[in-house]
Amino acid sequence: MYRTKTCGELRLADINQTVTLAGWVQRSRKLGGMTFVDLRDRYGITQLTFNQEVNAALCEQANKLGREFVIQVTGTVSERAAKNTHLPTGEIEIIVSELNILHTAATPPFTIEEESDGGDDIRMQYRYLDLRRPNVRKNLELRHKMAFEVRRYLDEQGFLEVETPILIKSTPEGARDFVVPSRMNPGQFYALPQSPQTLKQLLMVSGFDRYFQIAKCFRDEDLRADRQPEFTQVDCEMSFVEQEDILQLFEGLMKHLFKYIKGIDMTEPFPRMLWSDAMKYYGSDKPDIRFGMRFVELKDLTEGRNFGVFDSALYVAGICAEGCASYTRKQLDGLTDFVKRPQIGAKGLVYVRCEADGSFKSSVDKFYSQDDLKSWATRFGAQPGDLLLILCGEPAKTRKALGELRLEMGNRLGLRDKNTFAPLWVIDFPMFEWDDETSRFYAMHHPFTSPKQEDLDLLETDPGQVRANAYDMVINGVELGGGSIRIHDSELQDRMFRILGFTEEQAHEQFGFLMDAFKYGAPPHGGLAFGLDRMVSMFAGLDSIRDCIAFPKNNSGRDMMLDAPSEIADAQLDELNLAVEIKKK
Ligand code: ASP
């Protein structure tokens, strides 16, 4: 046997036992005639002790151990004189009688510690070493638990896990496809699924009723902290249900996960917010409702005082930062710089300090009287000591900028605690999104989403006003999942494709298989998908989903360890009947 115990399990109760352990050398230190080695495995760290006076040869051997050597030791569990209260095994040590080096190790390029000295790139290049760090390992353990609990809950609810193919035809979710050339069909390509969307709908036509899959999805998008080119969805679909059934069932899933993974009982129903309210009060379709600071609109109160900037703006609104009237000039300039960043795009920031004596001080004192400013403060419900921060401009852009400012203030005021969880459903998303660049409407969710019955008449006349039976689950400002009730009537689906600018041929070419299937009897159905990576990183309190993925890609979509993507051999290209010519952009 390589080992009789792990490095995480021995306690005072095990004293005097003879045990064999195996693992990696975390560190070793020499103190007089004693040598101490910390031995690490997946389960923890145990201290090994070698005594020069008892066994000089063995101690000599121990002194030669380098970091990350793989060793096996046999010895006796004994009580430690100097106990380490930070380690679960800190009350014992092993007095080693036998040492066996199973493998030596080159010096690792960074320290294998919770707080490593290795930068991102080097840790990704040697990700197998990075994964030895206990905090990274814990994230993967949490991920396992999450997948396990998802399966347990959905199984209890009668869901079947069905695998769907990875080599498919393009599925439109609004991103670019990754494609794979086919050797047997020269010049033709498979697409990797952006999600199993159409396949799960076909499973509903097949009568599967309650489907789920922990599915790999692929989207060729620009990357951010919460995006990877390949990611994992908990993908679900149900038949003979209405939106309410779906919201209930999957709210149940989230509560189950909080209970069994974080030990948090969420007893209250998740609040529901109309998409239009989310935009109006938070400037975002994924509002962080851990804190208030809702937008207050001021346009009507600001007019007619010859302040051109406000007068010419279609939208004037702000937030009230409680207790921030004491902000210095420098702090206010900092906030102005923040909103002027190109990615936020505001032109400037107007502030009003609500002073302790009931008066007001603002950057627009020249144009507005104390009474004017008081009427603004009253609308905000502001108290003396509060600070009003106001933006103006084109409504959609300004709401977005104000939303960013709100989050920034939330951060500065410590209102976004990672251990507080504020879930909600955002519902009634618009069906379409207008794209200025291409001058056409796109499906905001995807083309299979059903419009609200009461908005059907607007489909052709005023598409921008049509609402969809679509919903997102949002926690702490992160969209964890989203879905919709689907169109299950071929005629309405045809109509939708027409509005989205597909010719009949294009629609048939791309989605003929789905439309044909519906002709054979499609049940009413709907579903949603959760981002597993996002759920794990939220539960683990991580800043990037990368940290909960065993082998992630970097921001340029590269796997630094495998050095992928890479060129392929001419022979491989020949087999594929392909020649590579890189076009200059
Ligand atoms: N396929 C959708 C997505 O990936 C989710 C759904 O509608 O079920 O966003």
C-alpha cells in the first residue's frame, strides 16, 4: 500500500499509531538537530519530523528533499510540543522511521502556496502546479459539489440528463460559432454548439418532458472576466409548463444549492422585477439589489433655468449616496474621471452636497436656487449629509453610465459584500433589440422565444415594443441564468423569422429541421440555462470564472499550457482537403 492515511486526517486520537503517508514536500526546515518537513496531499498537510540524534542517515536523506519532491514515509503519530492551531493536523506530527523518494522535482516556477508569487501567465502555463494550491483545488471541489447537487435536485424533480452532440450545425445565440472542418465532407464544416438550444427543443418534440444536461457550450466572443470561449451550462427544458412553473422550479434549484453548498436557507420567494423597471431604476438588466441607491429622474425639475446642458438633454437623473456630502473636491474629481472613462462615456458629473445645516452646495449653483436644489433633494428623499450625483444625456447611454456609477459607489461604500446574496428574477424582456450598425432588429434572447400573447399585434407594426416571455435569474448583479417560453407553433415561428429578416429559404436552410419537427406535434415548452462557471465563482467569491475552471483559456483565447490554438501539419490539412491562406484585414 502506498499509504494507510492521508495528510489531512490524523489527530491527537491517532497517537502511537504507525502510519504510511505519501505526498509532495511543501517545505522543509532544519532547526538544530531536527528536520521538519510539511507533507501535502489533496486532503491537507502533515508535519514530518526527523531527528539527527535518533537516525542520522535518515535525517541526512531528509535534508536533501527539495520542494515538491514526491515521497512516501512510514512513522509513528506523536503529539506535537509546539502545536499549530491553523492546521487541522496541527496537534500531531509523524516521527519518521522510513523515507522513500518516489520522484524528485525541479524547482517550481512559482510558490505553491495559497498566496503565490506567480503572475497569471506563468500560473496558467504551469496550471497543473497551480492546481496544487489549496485555494484553487477548493474551487474545483466546490464545482464538483455544485454539479452533484444540481443532478440530485433535478433527478428528484423527474428530469432526465440527455447528452447532445458537440459537432452540430450552427445554433444562433447571437455569438460567433467555432467551426470544425469535415474530412468526409470536403469543404463542409460542423459548428460547435453555442448551446444545445434547438436540440433540447427537439427532445421536447420527442416527448422527453423534463430534460437537463450539464453541457459544454462554445462561443467565439471577446473575452472578459466572466466569459470563456468554452463554458458550461446547466441546460434545462420542460414541456406543458408556463413561465410560472419554470420560475418556481428553478428558484427551487437555486435555493437547494444555497442550502446544501453554502448552508444558507433562502426562505423568501425571489423578488421579480420587470425588465423596464430594472432599466429605469438601475440602468441594467442585471441589477445588484444588495443595496438601494435607485435612480431618481429630475428632467422636469431642472428645466427653464438656462442650464443648457440639462435643458438640451433628453434625460436627467441621479443617485443619492448616503453620508457622502463630506466628499472632498479630489474625491468628486475622481468620480468625474470615472464617469468620463471611454467605456462609461458620460460627459460630466453634477453633484449636490446636502449640508448639515439644510443648505445645498452644488456644481451648478450658478443656475439653480436653493429652492430648486431642495426640490431635487426632496425627490431623492435625501437627508443632510447625503450627496446627489447627477448625469444627463441620451437616455439609454446615460442610464448605463449611471448604473456603473451606482455600482462604483456601492463598492466605495462597502455595500457589495460577497457574503450577502440578493437574488431576483428579471422578467418581461423585450423581444427584439435594435442594432444601429446593421439597421435591423435582432432577437434579444433567441429567435425561438415566444412573444407575449397580448403583444402579438405589435409584431409587425412596432416590434420594439413587443415583450417576450423571457426571464433571467440575477444574483448580486450577475446574470446566472436565463431562458424563455418557446414558440411552439410553426406559423408564429415563421412570422418571427420574417421579422428577423430571414427569407423563407434562409429560415428553411438554417432551421428546417426544427420547423419540420414542429409539424409532427410540438408540446408547449420552455426552459432556461444557468452558467455553471458563474454559479461556482459566485459561491466561491471569485473575481473571475477562470479560477473555477481546471484548464481555462486566457484573454486572447489561448490555452497557455497546451499552447493552443496552433497550426496543424500539412498532412492534416491535406486529409481535410484544405489549404490555409490568412487574409489580411
Ligand atoms: N439557450 C439559452 C442560452 O444559452 C438558454 C435558454 O433559452 O434555455 O442563453
